[in-house]
Amino acid sequence: VDRGRYMTLVNEGTADETPVIAKRARELSRTPIVTGDIVDLVGDVSGADGTLARIVRIQERSTVLRRSADDSDQVERMIVANADRMLIVVAAANPEPRQRLVDRYLVAAFDAGILPILCITKTDLADPTEFLAHFQGLDIPIVTSRSDAPPVDEISELLRGHTSVAVGHSGVGKSTLVNALVPGAERATGVVNEVTGRGRHTSSSTVSFRFPGGGWLIDTPGVRSFGLGHVRPESVLAAFTDLAAIAEDCPRGCNHRDDDCAMVEAVAAGELGDEGAARLDSVQRLIGSLDSVS
């Protein structure tokens, strides 16, 4: 998207594929159009210089990834449409990994019906074992990556043939990873501030790249927060599959914080270990923040 103009592909994936510049039709003035949308065009779709088509309809979306500015903001901000994979990129160090932010990505992915994939970068700087223990028992692929040797083949096998969206905190190496996965992507890369430990926003736009071997990889700007104001509290547990199975034995209307909660009882009995207790704490914090705005 550039100043109200949309780059679209007509006959995408065929020998007749044509890039066409289009604008939003007046009747769609209040309808968001985002990367990954499948749209209907009218007008000149030749793609010739100086031509401009109109987007008149957005086809039904299979998935929509959303975020809000914070948990108290229930205004949805659509990020991408029709993605079926989310590549969550987090650094083992520099900047320090943020467990709560990853939890939020997981909740957003499961709420949208998108399979999350966790990629830990910069493992040559720190051992991610302790951080990864938090996610034991969750049914998600986990890939580790060194600064000098991104696991291109392993990640490519997971993303090839799919529409994937890459997300991550500023400075975790997401743009570097995208450049390794998609030759010619040329996403800008930066460094982490040694004083604040924060990364600089090097990617300022959401861009789709054709993935080698089939599919698309959508790179998004780095963020430092990921609000879940649009997610219902009951959707949170879907991101924690091991806890969700236990929660099936919870009493009706359980808020998952009282002593009669099946998950609380399991943690108190030592059945889930320290990692399970930490995951339950994440669930409770997330549900608590969502309860306050529901």
C-alpha cells in the first residue's frame, strides 16, 4: 500500500500473472484492505503504465491476524489476511527474550486459526533452554538459529507452500532471517542499543515476498507491544494446549484463578512442575487483563 494505491496481482501464480495498481472503490471507503487479501477488480487490469483499476470487493478471508494498541483498546488493527502460518521470531539475547510477548503472539495466532512456529535467534549469544522450558508441552514447532547460520532449510520446510507472517520484537533479527529465507528481499537490518537493550525499528511496512518453492512470506514491522483487546478471554486457553486439556475438568463459569479451577489444583498438586506453573501464570495474567476490558 502506498498513498492510497494498492499493488495487486491478477492471475497470481499463472503464466499470465500481471501486477496491477488499484485504488479502493468509494463503496469500500470504511473497509480495511490488508496484505494477503484476495480482491475483485474492475477497470483496466492490463497493468500498463498509467492505468489504474478499482478494488470493488474483498473475498471472504480464511484467517485474519489482528492486534490492538493495548489490552484496553478494543479497536482492531488488522495486520494480514489469509495467512496460515505465523513465524514468531525471538532472540535468545540482545535483546533479552520476552516470554509474555511470545505468549501474546501465541494467543493471537490460535485465536485467528493460524499455526504458530517459534524461532529462537542468536543462540550463539545465550543458551535458550531455560526460556524454551516455558513452552514445553505446547504443540508448536520450535526452531533455533545462530547469528552466523540461520536454519534456512529447516524453516523453509515449514513455510514452503503456505502464506506465512513473520512477527517479532524490534531487534531480534527478523529482517536478517527474512533476507536469508528470501534471496533478494533486501529488508533493512539494524542493531540493538547497548544502553537500553532495545532494537531499532528497521522495517516500517508490511511486505509480501514470494517464497522460494511456493507460498508467501509476509514480513511485518517489529513491535514492542501486542495488545489483545479484541480477543475473548475464553480464547486464551487455546494457545496452551496442555492446560486446555486439564481445563476441560473445570467447573462451569470457571475464571481459572480460584482454588477450584482444575488447572490451579493440578499446579498445587505438583502435577505440572515449575514450567506448568509458569504457563498457568501467563494464562491468568492474560485473562485478567482481558477481563478488565470485557
